[in-house]
Amino acid sequence: MMLRATFGSLAFALAFLLLFGCAASPPNEGAASGTSSAGFSAAGNASAAPPAVQKVEIIHFHGTHQCYSCITVGDYAEETVNQYFARELAMGRVTFAHVNAELPENWELAEKYGVTSSSLWIGVYDDAGFHKEQNTNVWYKIDDKEEYMSYLEGVIEKRLAGDLS
């Protein structure tokens, strides 16, 4: 059983390393919504109140070697969280992390999120469980820091309010 778990982790790591890297264009370039297929799913009645959100985590997954765009996506996200969500950070309701998904100690987290390349993910923990979203729109905003930060602030505010759309 241990051998199978180790093999599974090694297979994930190998697949990740083969797919991981900086690209000339943003990931999921054709995605209009800014979320990948691993985005949030709508559940329940639209008129029902959203489930109470316990925590929103923002994670910048990256590789060991990062290009300018990958670094910028992470740095702007961290600055946004620190500037606009200091109170929520202090309470533990919002968390932020830069995670090198190539390191073995981070493979489980990368697998949980379905990471395949440098990316910004938002995880929401609410009464209904865990929801994950890869936000690809941030890649299109790295040339305008104010626009990037304003956009991401709005997304995080919506997630904290239980709006997963």
C-alpha cells in the first residue's frame, strides 16, 4: 500500500514537472469567465442564502524558475491581500501563500487544487464544503497594477460574501 502511494505521488510529480512552466501567453487563454473547468459549481436554489464562508485562501502556485509574468501575478496578489484584507488575514479568515508546486512537500496541496502550471487559485471553505477556482483573468491585468488589484479585491470580497459566481 505504501509503495502504491509513493508511486502515485511520484507519477503526479513527474506529470506536473512535464507540464509546469511559464508560457508566452496566459493559461486557459480562451476562458471567458476567468475560471478553469475546476471552477466553482452552482449548487442549490438561486434564491437561497449563500452558505457561511469560514475561510478564503489565495494561493499563488509556481515552479522553481519563474518568468516575469509568473512573479508579477504572485506579487500583485500578495500585495492585494495585504493591503485590502489585513483584518481578515489577522483573523485567519483570509490566507495567502506562494507555493512552489515542484517541491515534494507541496505535491499534496497542488494535487488538491489540480495545479498544472503557474497559477493563482482561490479556495473557499463554507458550510457546503470546499470550492476551488483557478483565476485566469489576473494574467491579463499584470500590465496595470491598479486594475489587477481592484479586480482581485472584488473577487475576494465576493468569495467572502459567499458569492461563488
